[in-house]
Amino acid sequence: MWGKWVVALGLVVLFTGAVFASVAAAEPAMGYRGAEVSETTVVVGETVNVSARVVNVGSSGGGFTFEFEKDKRDFAERRVTVPAQSDRTVYENISFDSTGTYEITVNDDVAGVITVQPARARVTSDNGSQREVNVRANGVSETEQTAVSVPAANDTLGLERWSVRTGASAFQQNITEFRDPAAAPLELPPAEQSTVLGVLTVESDAGFEDSTMRVGVNDSVVANSSLDSDNVTLYQRNGTAWERLETSLVANESDRVVYEATATRGSAYLVGQMESVNEVRRTSLETVAVTDGQRIKLDAVVRNTGPVNGEFVGTMEVNGEAVNETTVMVPGSDQASLSLSHTVTSAGTYSITVGNTSAGQVIISESQLQNSGSTGGADAASGTGAETNASSDAGGSSVPAAVPPTVLGIDTLYLGGGLGIALLLFVGVFFVLRQSGGGGGGSSNFDEF
């Protein structure tokens, strides 16, 4: 009897154990796999993505809660359902209102430490021949340059530091470095007029007032170009021409040279060397009478066929002797004007040149010099045969300087002669009338009238 009860009790215990074992085996088994952040350096207001992952190795589905914290303070919570033998990844965004360093954790596990700056530069792509750098800023000065350090590029050419003023407190710029200049989307100057080591282009969503850039160039690149390191210059594009920027060599490292220049507009920049090609194209001459002789005036047009602006030193030579000089800046692929003058005191033929280009001859006569001395200091523009403000009569005498050469457009000599003749006629008529009034047969009495 007792034996049957024992067997029955054993069966119940075995059955109950089997039931509890099957229930236990069906429980979910969650395993947290960690978290990470999408960026570790951002600017104020920029969004960072935080991701976290969990795995369920159990035989049934279950729930799991993610707790996101910034510096030990909750900023988000996510509850997810994870099927058996599956995993789930959740994402949460966070941004920052002020600069500083922040620790991000998920379920007390550190996902990353984020540094928030007013501005930052980040490399977005690099395929060997070109590199793209994204610059962001928020809450920066509108009147001062904002400076960012660019991640190092151990290559032929790379931007190392970028300081810019846009007139806006927030902006974004994309800078592209073309280590292969031929890949740049712009027309480069011809090889006979330039040596190009690299090209930079800038696209900005804000204005552009000025920027100071530091560019590193490998020694091997400079050596292969046959340029001296002191002669490397940065240029900025202005339309179809280029403008030379004041460039300084700021560091000469073991394997690279670093240059710095300040640009005045956002555009394309060229690193290397370019030459201007200035030529005198047109000239004109005239003479002006002055108190001490005849002033020869020379006007010229200088054309620059080179790609970059350049100074032209114009030297005026008279009969092979340098007598005057001026310097003009001629834009690339454009022209500029210059004017020079020289006063001569002797009669003769004068050959005029400027910039080794003949401008022609001027013949100065003795009469021109004599007339020049009677001008009383006034200049009169003329052609090669200069006229003065003084006039001469047939006998060669000059009108005194105190008497104007003309009155109401009439020559002084003619006006004086006419007045003299008119006076003589008036006197003659007067005497005729007097005679006729006093004769024997006359009955008129002027006193009675």
C-alpha cells in the first residue's frame, strides 16, 4: 500500500520538476553589448548620435530598458522588446547649448566623451588626390577671425590651420584641397607662366571678409618643382585673374615647409609661383608751356598678359637719359595707365622712351621757349608746336604781361587799333560840325536852342 503512494508521489515530483524546468528554459536572457557616440568633437548646437545594443540569447522574447545619461544625469530612456535569439540597437540624439566636455553613458557604461567647441574642422573625405574639410562654427565673434586646427595630412600638401571672419555668428564652410592641381574645377594659368604645387577651394554658406591660412608643403614637392622654398607664394583668384597674397614662411620642419597668408575674399587659392608679363602697348606725347621751359608729358597704357597682378616700373628716358620714374600695379590679364613728365629748357629734338618702348620725338623751337617765358607762370596745353598765352604783333613785340591777350575773345591789338580809329573819326566829325555851325550863312544859334 505504502509502496503505491511512494511511486505516485515520485511521479508527481518528476512531473512538477519537468514543468518548472521547461518554464525556466523559456525565459529571455538579455546581454548588454555597449554604446558609442557618432562624434567626439562638435560645435555648440550640433547633434551627436548615441547608439546602444542589447542581445537576447534566451528562448523567448523579453523587454530591455536603456537609460541615457549626460554627466550622470538622465536625458533619455528607451524600452524595447527583443525576440528570442535576436538583438536590438537603439539610437538617441543629443546636442549641447554651451562649450565644454561631457561624458555620455548608457546603463552606466561610458559611450564616449564629447568636447563641444565654438568651431571645429573635420575631414569628411580623402581619396589621395584631394581631401575635403568641413568647418562649422556657432556662437562665434562676428568681427574677429575664428580659428580652427585642421587634422594633419601626411601628404604632399595640406591645410593645417584656418582662421576666418564671415560677419556671422554661425556658419559652415567646405574646403577642398587638390593635391593634384589638374583635378581642380577651374582653369589654371599656363605652365610657362606658373608653377602650381596645389589648389584650395572654399564654399561658404555665409559672407566672407578675410581668412588667414597655414598650408604645409612637403620638402620633396618643393624640390621637384625647382622652386626655392622662399619663393613659394599663395594667390587668390579674382575673376579670371589671380592676386598675389603676402606670404610668410612660418615653419621649416624636418620634412615640410609651412606657409601663412591672409586672403581678402572667399574663392580659390593657388600655392606655387606665378609671373606677370607687362608690356607698354600705347603711348602719347604733348608739350605744355611753363615759365621755365617746355614740359613734355607722356601717357602710356601697360598691358599685363600674365595671370597674376604685378608691378610695372615705368622709366621715362629723354635722349637716352632717365629723367622720371613711376610704379603702377597692373592686374592680371588687364591693363593700367601711367603718366610721366619732364621739363626741357633748350631748343632741340628729344627722343622719348618708356619701359624700353619708343614713344616718339618732340621738337622744341626757340620761339616756343621765348613764348614760355612770357606766360607769367600759366601752363597752356598744346601739341608738339606749343602755343603760349602771350601773343606777338607783326614787329615781334609782345603784349605786356599785365595786358590780357584777348578781351571778350577779341585780340588785344585788334581791339586797340579799332578803338583808335573810332576815336579819330569822332574827332573829325566833331570839328566838321563846329565849322558848319560857325559859318557866315548859318542861321542856327546853339546857345538859343
